[in-house]
Amino acid sequence: MRPHVEPHPSHGPEAPAPPLAPGADTTAQEIEQTLAESRASSEQRTALYRVWVVGAVSVLALWQTLKGESAFPLIICCGYLGYSLGALWWTHRGMPRWMGETSLLVDLVTITAFFAVLPRFDHSGEAPRWTLYVLPSLMMATLLSNFMRYSDRFAIASSAIAAVLFLGVIHRQHGFHPAQISTAAILLLSGFIASNSGSRARQSLDTFARLLLLRRYLPKLAVERVLEDPHSGMALGGRSVTVTLLVADLRGFTAMSEKLPPEEVVRQLNTYHGSMLEQVERHGGTLDKFIGDGALVVFGLGAQEAPGTDHGARAALACARDMLSALERLNRDRASAGLPPLRMGIGLHTGPVVAGNIGVPGVRLEFTVIGDAVNTAARLEGLTKDAGVPVLLSAETVARLDKPALRELPAMRVRGKDEPVRLFTLPE
């Protein structure tokens, strides 16, 4: 199946699409995996902050003990510090999400219980003052650590519990005072702030995960342009650049596919494209598009200003060699499965193109390369069958190579060119 690049090189027949359901499930799973990894990282930081908070309370208990007070509060803090260190270790092993959220309630109840029993073991009479000054700060620090969990409902519930616990302990030690309401309100407000923050964080993580997945459907350069400057990255038009085009196409696959069910055609095409794309990425190429059983790859897009640049010619030639090697390995696997071998043709040409967006703003845009160089590369690929070789290179590409080990063929006529063009291929 020949890649149609005329009159618009960016258009052509598309490969049969695989069923949507499995792909959609995979996409959803990968997005959820990204969110889960972020939650796990946040849980680890939360556990680390808990160790710091408990350590601060332990220092207070140690100070009280050194003053001759009871060692009971210090014993409680040491036990809780051991729990905190254990939780920190557990988060690195993969703590379940519900257990991480439950640990916040344990933190709030433990801190409150500590200050509730502290007056019984403090003979200096300063325990109520410590409760008044320190308890709200520790509660707020504990609630702030929950901001990273992205759980909106739990954030509000935990802040409400913190406000109730605070009022209960303070009322028992100091009696009621209207000023206590403001502190409780701040604790409660922190839950709503955490809820809003968590919702925004989840949206940002979801967007980030989807942008990562976009790299599978769009050229990497197009995604990077949009991320760097959304306005210019999504504008129509483009810039003139000199690049090396690689057009690859399977020979005889159309006739072969007519004898196969559509699902088998898609499976074989995906296996072939996956093997070829691996080589493209290894050599820094940009996949412009799959065109049925063919592909258009661009080399040299990111090296326009580099001094002495070859405009991607060396990388394109190396990629073509490795694509043929990959096809040999693929054919060995196909032979083991009783499938016929695949043959391919590759055309390489270097020339000026316009790289940018075409389409309808707000509806559909496509980042692609357009120009006569694209047509020339596609026609060279078509001539590989007549020339009896798997790869054809134009003289424009060879001129940018440093002492290439290539074999020149007799000049051939290329459709759209007035004069025969010099062509090269790999040595035998």
C-alpha cells in the first residue's frame, strides 16, 4: 500500500482502528496509575512530617521530664514516635490509601489525648498554658499534612473532628471563652481549603497524566510546543525548516490483508509498527504519522540552529539500517508462527518543508510537515521496487553524510522532476 502524499502530504488512508474499549481501559488505568504514584509520594511526605511533629511534642515531654515532672508523657510520646517511624517505613512498602487517611485521625486523637492527660502529671501548673499555645499549632500542622492526600471529603471531616477535640480539651482546662471559637473556626476552615486544594491537585494530576499519554498519539515535538507556548503551539501555520524525511512502506501487505480478518490485520500492523517505531525513537526521529502500513518520519527538526548540522541525514540513514535489521528479526518470529515474511521499502530525502499546524482552529489541528520534499521521499520509496533495493537515498541526503558507504545507482526519473535524479542505496 503506497502512502498517498498528494496533493497534501499530511493526508492519507489511515490504518484500521483497533476496538476502543481495550484502549480506553488502558488509558484510564495509566491515568489512575499516575494518580496512585502521586498519592504514594504524598503519603510518604505526610509520614515524614508526622515524625517531625511527634518529635517536637517529644522534645516538650522530655523538657517536662527533666524538670522533675512525671515521665508518663514522655513514655507516650516515645511510643507514638515509634508508631510514626513504623508508618514512615510502611509508606515505602505501599500503605493502602484508606489506612493513610485513618492515620490522620490517629494523629489528631493521640495529640489531643496527650494534652488532655498532661495536667495530671504536671505539678508546675503550666500544662493548661502549653495546651492553649501548642495544641492548635500541632493540630494545624497535622491537618496541613492532609492537603497532599487530595481527599476532599476526608479533609473536611478531619478538620471538623480537630475543631471538636480542641474545644473539648480547652473547655475542660480553661472553661469556655468566645476567643476559642475563632481558633476552632480556623481549624474547620482549613478542611475546606484542603478540599479545594485537593480537588485542584487531582485535576492537575489528571491533566498531566493525559498530556503524557498524548505523546503516544501526537508527535513529541507538537506536544512540547503546546506545553512551552500554548498560544503559538496551537496556532495555524508553521516555519520553514530543512529536514530529512524517511518514508517507509510494506510491500504486498494490501493483498495479504485481503485474506485475513480485520482483527488479524490490525494485530500484525501493530506488531510491525511497534518494531519500527522503536528504531525511530532510538535515533531521535519524529513520527509524523502512520499511513496505513506506511509511516512518515522526520529527522532534524530540533537541530536547525546547530552549526554544521546534517539536518538529520545521518540519523535517518542509521534508522533505516536498523529498521531493516528489525524487520529481519520480526520475520524470524513470523516464520516460527507460520506467517509469510514482510518486505519493506524506505525512501530518504533531505529538503525544505513547512513544519506546523494545519486544520480548523477549535475543531481539529494536526502538526505535520508539508512540501515537495515529502512527496519526493514518498516517490523514492515507491521506486525501491523498480530498483530492486530496500532503501533509496537522494543525492541531497547523501551530500550531508560524511564519507557514506553507499552504492550509486543509475539515475532514474522521479515523477514531478524534469530531469533524472541521482539515487544511492546500501552496499551489497
